[in-house]
Amino acid sequence: MRLENLKKCKYGLTHAGTFHADDVFAAAFIKIINPDIKILRKSEVPSDFKGIVFDIGDGEFDHHGSDKMVRNNGIPYASFGKLWRAFAKKLYGEYVYKKIDKKLIEHLDLSDNTGIDDSLCTAIAAFNPNDDGNGDKEFNEALVFAKEILERMIENEQKNYEEEIMVKEIYDKSLNKEIIVLDKYLHFKDTLPGTKAKYVIYPSKRGGYLAQGVTVSSDTIELKKPFPEKWIHVLPSYLTFCHSSRFLIGGRSIDDLKMACEYALKEDNDDR
């Protein structure tokens, strides 16, 4: 199905009975694309049904057949993942498409395909009724919940993408490429790992300033250069805080944080 056709659909159809995060989030995504569509839940697809069908019927957006579509990392697509793959890139661009697939959808798809525990899937499952009702009312309640999550994630990742562009511009203009100073916190975790930057200084919402270590890549928590280990036990007078994981320190001024970062850069790896 083409995006233009989905926007014109009057009806969407998924399976009846117990619902899961996959069909709930799939329905939520469809409602974001087409707010006026009505989602129906049936035990089988009527022969004369006209609309989008998902998580049932062995069609384009079902995933229960033997011929499974699998990501490069081996995680199979479920219905939500298939819908996201089909439409999200055109709607939101490559950055948002990849980020939300990795942060959210991969986990839901893996759980739905394998039964592995996932906390969000457990939360959605809790909406299912405890009585013999058909669950349509509860499905719609879960849909509203899922739609709010997905809309906020899309908005956040769009903002992150814009901030990453700003960070790249700041980095390019910075004389010191290892210590980057920001006027406010900006998302930098996708841009700076591929540069010479090792620390980022920015204002703290609690007052004062923070300095954060830059990771080796955007897919890891491994730091290029953690802050000195001794700061966990004995904090320098010009600092107010050092996280036990050595990725974050706090101070009262930019100058204090610059001094700390410059000192950390000179520290030998064996004396951290």
C-alpha cells in the first residue's frame, strides 16, 4: 500500500481477542498518519474488506507466515515494524526512521515474534480486560496511550536531528576541537563521536554547568576518555559532582569545567 492510499483509507483491520503492543502501536501509527480512519478488530478478514489490514490475514503488514522479513541485525519485523518501514522514512526522514526503529520498534517486534520479555509490551498487555468482554474498549484505551508515546518520540527525534546539525556547526567553529562548549544543552550523541571531541560543556538545568564525556560511537556507552577515577573518591575543589560512571561532572562555572576537562585530557589512562 502506498502512503497516499493509506491517508485515504476509511477503515483499518486487525485481529480480535487479546491484543499486544505490536497491533496496538501499529494502529496508533496508522491513526497518526490518518486520524479519521476507523480501526476494526475481527477474527478474520472479510472477503469484501477495503482498507489496510495488519497483524492478520497473511498480507503485506502481517508477520505470522514462514517467510519472515528480518533486519540486518537479525531481529524479525512484526506488523508495527513493517508499517514503520513502509511509511516512516517518507514521513519523517532517515534519521527519525532509524532512531525510533532502534529505540522502540525493534524491541516490540522482537518480543512479539519470540515472546521475550519487554516492559512496554507488559504495560500494553495490562490493558486487556480481565472478563469475557471483546476488549475493543480497552484496545482503544491502549491505542491512545501508545499514540501519545509515539507522537512524543517522533517530536523528540525531529528536535534531536535539528540539534545535531547545530552541534556540527558549533564544532566546526570551535578552536578547541576536544572540548566543545554549548550555550545550552543540545543533542550531540550522533555527531560528536565521529569527531575529535572528547568532552562537552553545557549549562545545567539545576544551576551551574555540566561536562559530559563523548562516546566512541553513537551506539555505545563506552567513552573516548572517562573522567579521572580518583574524582569519584576525592572531588577537586573546583567541581561539585562526579558521576560514579565517570561520564559526567558538575561545576559552578564554565571556566571551572574547562579546567577540569583540560586536566582530564592530560591524565594517563593508567591513572584515571
